Amino acid sequence: MVALMPAMEGPAATWRGPDLVAEGYIKPWPGSEDPHDPPDRQAPEGPCPLVYAYLSRAYSYGWVISDFVWHHWPEGQRINDPDALEWIAAADATLLAKILTAASRADRFSEGTLEAMFQEGLLTAIIRRMKVLLEQEPES
């Protein structure tokens, strides 16, 4: 997911662009040489390549929790608060996974939820926090 950061922060960073395959941010489906780096299940004709790449990786790497009852999570409403960026910046991996789960599931019922989070910088903030947490992990 961290590999998407340049695409999300770059000058062409819009919900519908850039061409992530052509610019080398993601691998085209179906190929992936490394079993630890699953291919992106991006629909080539899809209107939002960034959302497909983002969600594909979130699901592939376990950032979307299957048994989490997201719609009964009262803390999830904090994503709409003015301090949401600070909340994300201090989140642990479990909280990030809950936020991503709630957001991805909410987008199914209310299309545009993820796009709004992207435009507000929240999805990029989640990836930045993931990067910090990865850098803090002790080497094994």
C-alpha cells in the first residue's frame, strides 16, 4: 500500500488518475512474480484506477477485516471530525484496519465515501501512518 503513496501525493493525484500501471505504481493483472506482493485486481475498463488499486491492496494485505461489525462502531464517526488527520496520525495498525474496513464497506452503501476521504487527505494519511508503523517494526 505504501507503494501507492507517490501516486496519491503526486501532481496528477486525482481519484481517477494517474494511469497507475503505465507509470509503474502497480502491476497489471494477472501477473505477480512475488507471492508476498499480490497483483492488483484492477478492472482495466474501470473508471477509478486509484480506488481499485487502493482497495485491492487493502483487501490483499488484510487491512479490511472480515469479521468486524463496522456499522456498530461508534468511534468510526470520528473520521468526520476536524481532528481526523491527527487521529489517523496516532493510530495503531488495528485502528487503521478498522477505519479502512468501515470506509470500504460504507462506500458500498454510499458511493463516494472513499473519494471524499481521498479528497480530504484521509486515505493518504492512512498510508503515511502505515509507512511509519512499518518503519518502527523491529527487523526479524
